[in-house]
Amino acid sequence: MTGPLPAPGLTGLFIGTVPPGLYRLPPTETASHVIALAAEADWRTATVPLGGVTGKAGFLDRCATALDFPQWFGRNWDALADCLTDLSWWRDESKARGYLLFAEGWDAFREAAPKDARTAEAVLGDAVDYWADRESPLAVLLG
């Protein structure tokens, strides 16, 4: 499901020449550069810091905190899917061209909890697919 970001890379993702997807962060990129590129293109971004996360509960807690999920978030995979397919809680008054979720520390999480990482990846991928044909798509970078 995930793969390398196709050419022309991040710039193409943010201007629409690369389709939104679930991608690996290119090794030559940094989180700060990605966020700057997204901001320049009027994309709204959120970084989920996964350092030290070793399972489902930690992953869901980090998502809830980083994304400022609504109170009704149930801290389970279905609730994560619900929040990611209804971004009304994330939107603000201004119109974003797209939404970028950056999962920082993904490799360590995947190593610590491979089954939970596969499930998380599937939920994230489904959310990306859901938003792909809408006016403001969602893209996920795993770094």
C-alpha cells in the first residue's frame, strides 16, 4: 500500500500532479521542509509523533492529541476511521487545498508493533482513498 513518493515528489503532491496517497517520506526530506512546502501550497498539516509508541493504545492516543480529535473519539480503529473520513473537526474558517498527515517515527512504531502498524496503515490508506476524489484530498507521509 505504501511506497516511495513518485516523481516529481512532494511538490507534485501539493500542486496536484502526484495523486494523494499513503507514501514513505523520501530519505532526503525533513519534516520541517515537508511542512513548509505544504504550507506554501495552502495544505493543512499535522504531525503525529510516534517516538516511544509500542502499540495500538499509544498510537491512537498520539493521533488524538496531535490531531486534536473531538471528544467523541472512542480510541479504537473504527473511531480513528470515522475521524479521518469526517474532517469537519480539523477544518477551520479558511479553505485548505488539502490535508497532510505526517506520521513521524513510523519505522520504530512498525518495528515495535507490526500488527498494529499494519492495521493503522490500512485505516490511513482507506482515509486517503475516501478523500482522493474530493475537493481537498488527504495525503499521509510515513517517516
